[in-house]
Amino acid sequence: MLDHPALRRIGAHAWAALGIVGIAVVVWFVLSRLSIVVVPLLLALFPAAALSPAAEWLKSHGVPRALAALLVVLGGFAVLSGIVAAIVPPFVAQAPGLADSVGEALVRLEPTIQKLPGVGSDTSLAELAEQVMGSWGGLAAGVGRDLINVLTGLVLLIVALFFYLYDGGRMVHATLRFVPRQHRAFAAEAADRLWGTIGGFLRGQTVVALIDAVLIGIGLALLQVPLALPLAVLVFFGAYLPFIGAVLTGLLATLVALADSGPALALATLGIVVVVQQVEGNLIEPVVMGRVVRLPPFAVIVAISVGATLLGVLGAFLAVPVTAAAVQISEIVRERASPDAEDEPDDSGADASGA
């Protein structure tokens, strides 16, 4: 009975699964210890995949590979510098008045906040503010201690981005040589699809984020909400965290409107944010992202929750493209397992090995 072939197969698969889990745990442990190196190298893949068409276009027009990669990297930093230059001066100029407005609004809201569950009637907003500032102070001290690591990671990210754009194709081909020949075609196809998914995700998310920021920024400007431009820029960056970023930036804009002009303007601001997010979620994003990230909204929410639990903000950002990449790999496996694809591996394998 114990020597039944079916039981032997189940046992073999069980041991194989345990081995895979064990290897995954070891890899996770090693990568966590090397996060200062792994995280920049991983994050650099996203701008590299998104910017690679521009670098390839320059190369096709006779620009040397190194110069093309350098021009694309410098162009990306020029755009980021322009965004920073647009957001910082208005914020610094209006921050003192905004702080006074927030203080006055909190004083008016204190009786309402004291009625919330878990907040005592003798608790003042000043005490809550001190607690919050204390926690932020500890966080700021931690950030200060890790500043060297952050700068090191940023430099490594820039260097990795340049080399991904300069020599990414050769890196992939060199990596594929370590894959067994019978699986090389599958690995090459998976790498191509993953690269396309990553680049398409970031480019599509940038388009969606830009539309969100422009529409909400126009609405805030028409309502004369303070810090309309900085808030619109925050909406742009917040859109890279699906669902979570939209909620946080919308609440921030509503709070600013409440602090400056009261509940009426806050409700109008909230209405604009909700309308824009509904149009974006039900019309714009399905059109722009539908062909790249073919995931239902519930799957996106679950993926972001799991990613945020495991890796915080980084995990929330990586959750959607990683899940989409897993779906792409499962599609490749299903396609190759179908009867129509039985004769394809030999030809594709020859092409991949030749590359």
C-alpha cells in the first residue's frame, strides 16, 4: 500500500515543495541582510524598463550606447528636478499660514474629536499633537542615522539605472547561460514578458498619475485651495501606490481645505477628489493599464495589503507589478502546457540559445 506509485509521486512532489520553500526562505534571509544593495538594484529596474524605449530609439539613430544611456538618465533627473523646483518654493512660502489655519481648525474640531471612540473627554489635541510629534521625532532621528545608507542606495540606484540602459540586454543573455538549456527558451520568454510588464506598468501608471494630478490640481485651483500645486504633485506621486496613495493624498487635500476655509470648501474638495478618482478608476485606468496589468481590483487590494505587511511602503509599490509578473509567468506555463504548443519549445529554444 505504501509503495503505491501515486503515493510515491505525492511524496516526491511534497519533498520538492519543501525544498523550494527552504530555498526561498534562505534567499529571503540573505536578501534581507543585503537590502542596502538589493533594494536599489531592484528599484532601478522600474525606471530602466520604462526608459529603455527612449534609449533604444537613441541607439537606433546612431547615438553610442553609453551616451544614449547617459542622456536618458540625465533627462529623467532633469524632469525630477523640475518637479521638485515646482513643489518646494510654494510649499515653503505658504507653510506658515497653513500651520496657523490647521491650528485654528483643530481647536474648532476638538469637541468633536473628544467624542470619538477611544478618545477621552479630558484629552486635548495639544497632548495628541505632542504624541504624534514625539513619534515623528523618533522617526526623523532614525532617518538621520540612516542618511548615509540612503545616500549610498541612491548612488547605487543611479549607477544601476545607467548600466541597465547601457548593457541590459547583455546582462540578460549572460544570466540565461546559467539556465539549463532545456529551460532556456522558457526563461527568455519569461524575462521578455516581465521586462515588458514592468516598463508598461510604470509608463501606464505615470500617465494615470499625470491625469489625476492635472484634473485635481485644476479643481483645487478653481476652488482657491492653498498649496494647490504642491498638492497636485503629491497626488501625482501618490498615484504610484494604487488605492492607498489616492486615499491619502485626497484626505490631505481635504484637510488643507478644511483648515483654510472650513467645512464647505472641504466638502467641495472631497467631491472633486472622489469624482476624479472614480473617472480614473472606471474609465482612464482600465484603458491605459488594462493590457499591462490584467488584475481585478480585489486582487490589487489584496496584493498591496500583503506587500505592505511584508515590506512596508516598498512592498505596497512592488505588489502590483510583482503580482502581474506572476500572472504573466503562469500564462506562459499554461501556453506551453497546451497541446498546440508541444512542438514550439525546440524552435524557441534554438533561438534563445543562439541569442
